[in-house]
Amino acid sequence: MNIGIVSLGCAKNLVDTEVMLGILDGDGHKIVSDPQEADVIIVNTCAFIDSAKEESIQTILEMAAFKEDRCRLLIVCGCLAERYREEILTELPEVDAVVGTGDYAQIAKVIKKAFSGEQVVLYGHMDDPISEENRKLATPGYMAYCKIAEGCDNHCTYCIIPKLRGSYRSRNMEDIVKEAEALSASGVRELIVIAQDTSRYGIDLYGAYKLPELLTRLCAIEELRWVRVLYLYPEMISDELIDVFAKEEKLVKYMDIPIQHADSQVLRRMGRHLSHEELVSLIQKLRERVPGIVLRTTVIAGFPGETEEQFKTLLSFVKEMRFDRLGAFAYSQEDGTPAAKLPEQLPEAVKEERAAKILSVQEEISLAKQMDKIGSLVEVLVEGYEEESLMYFGRSAGDAPEVDNTVYFVSEAEHMPGEFVKVNILNADTYELVGSAVLEEKGATDEYTE
């Protein structure tokens, strides 16, 4: 059959989608990108915050419209399915099967059962072993995500993830390295290591934090050019891990550290384990020991009980720390979380206003940091060519896909996605750099060395 899949939410969800793609491809089905051509449509959903839930529901409704034509089955997977399975079945009769976060590897069996007339509902297996089926990449061939663990044990008071994804479960290191070697052999040059909390990797499986060892082994894979790590919780960033970032050339000097706030009292109410002073000390240490490191973070504005003074502490922290990349979100009151029951829930308008103030400050910081790059030479991973501007575009080592900045450049040579090119930066704005490719005297090459 023809099967279409829509993947929403984070990169961890995308890996689950890729596992399903691999299973279905191996079962003889054809994967199609046009829902009009699909006999079965699968929506892999997100339910992290209200806006994600709304996007998931809207997408389900949009895909349901295709049941009036060719589509015979509509299947909802992922976090929304795990959390709201009863509501989905009651309020969305177009849905034929609901598959939770721990059951996506059963997708081929689900389709067969659903076609026999059975209403399939699978959930509650969040703590089962992580599926390690062969994946069919949905990313460009030169990059891939590598999920090293599932679930979370941090239990931040605002977060629903442990109830959606289960407890923290690390994958076996040998299996991860084997997968990374296979990906690199297939042409992957940028490997992006992900988990809800990568810094905790190994503690459940080996009784010790093993991310430094894992990253060292991944960097030893010859074909890989960049190894990127996302979602490092600040309290678990050890001196050993910092040393690995400092010495491993392939490990891009980029850390995504979700701090969420900077006021010590708010941090305690959030269930976070570092104080304001400890966060400042960590950031200073990272910049001293890993020169040129790019730091990305996320913060939450308007947490329950956040006073004007506590918000000012967060705003001042953002101004002083001058993060390279920063996302600010208004607090989302999620049912089932301890924070949702806290008193002094703030009005939506106040939360949104505070988040906007932080983003406004960050825009100024981002522009200044971008302007500082004019005249520098930046290595860029080519991602495509834009006909409108007649320019190539791509990312620097300081830019993760989907969330960070873009580099545009002109070149006298032709380049393919996945190539690495040195670009002389000539201009900049808040989120884009513009430059010209620097080519060797004999012409362009696919690989550039320092």
C-alpha cells in the first residue's frame, strides 16, 4: 500500500518516525509524500505544550479530509496519542488507530489489524526497551539524528515528558556506535546526538555517566565530519565532558543547555538543581575552557509565582550572559504537572509580554554577535541553492538544523548538499550571514581543511 507519514514535534519524534518508515518499507509498503496518494496516513504527534497539541489536532483534521478520497486508514501516533487516546477516539471518529510512544514499532501489525476492522489502541508501554529497528532517514542524506536514550528522570515541575515518554533508558553504547558507523558509511557527515537529557547518558545502564566516552568513540569514526550534541542539562555538565569538547576536533563547539530560568527561587520551584550563581559559574567555565564555544539555551517566562523582580533577574541574566542562541517561551500550564497546581498562575498577557521582552533583548545580542563575524572565515555545510537570491545556503558548526541561523553565499563553483565550504563573511543581520566561497586556486573541492 501507499503510506504517508506526517512527523511533528522534536527530533526525537522524527527518529521514531524514521523507525516506522524503515519497518513499513521492509514490509513492502511504498512511502509517499503526497497524502492524496496515500492508502494509509500516519500522524506522529507532539503534546509537549498547548501550541504543539493544537498543531497536532489541526494536522489530524487536515489529514482526515483525505479519507473522503483514497485514504482508508488514519492512524495517530506519538505523545498526543499516549496522553489523550480516549479523547481522540471520542472526538475524532475519523481516526482508526491510536498508538502511544512505546508502541510505534508495532506499526505494521497495527495497519493489518485496523484493515481487518479492529479499532487498535496501544499505549502504556513507555518503559519498554527502545526499538532499534533499521531506520529509513527522513533527513537529507548528509545528516542524521542518533537517539542515545529515551524518557526522562528529571521530573521538572512544569514538564509532562516523563508521563509521555517514561523513565530514562540509555541505549547500549556498542549499538549506538554500530548505528553511527552504518550511518557514516551511508554518507552521513553530521551526526546529531539527541535524548531528552543527553548528559545523563549511561547512568541507568552502566552506573556511571558515559557521555564523554560515547562522544570520544563517535568522534573516532573516520567518515564523520561533525558530531553535534543537543539538550545537555547544566547540572550534569562535568569537567570530564568539558575536556572532551575542548580536545575532540570533530565535536562541534556547540552546547544546547536548557536552563529555563536564572532566579534561584524560581529554579527551585521548577525542580531545577542549580542556582543563579552556579549557572553563571558554569557558563564562564565553558567559555574559558572551550574557546569559541557557541551556547544555546531556552528560558520560560511567567512561571507560577514569578514576581516582577524575579523576571528582571532573568532578563538581566540574559543581557549579561549574552547567549549565542536563545529561545524564550511563555509558561504553558500543562495538566498532570506539579506546576499546574501551583498558586499565583499568571495571566497569559503577562507571560507573553515577558517572553517578548526577552526575545527583544536577545535579538540585539544576536545582531551584535553576527556583525562581529564580518571579515571572518566560516566553515559551512552546504544545504541547497536558492533560485530567488542566486545563492547557496547552509549552516556553520554553530548552527543546529531547524532552530538556528543560516549562511548564504555566492560561489564561482558548483556545490552539492553535504559539501563543506569555507565562506568569507561579508555581511550580516540578526539571523543570517552572507558571504563568498573561498576556493582553492585549482578550483573547488568537496572537502576543506584548516
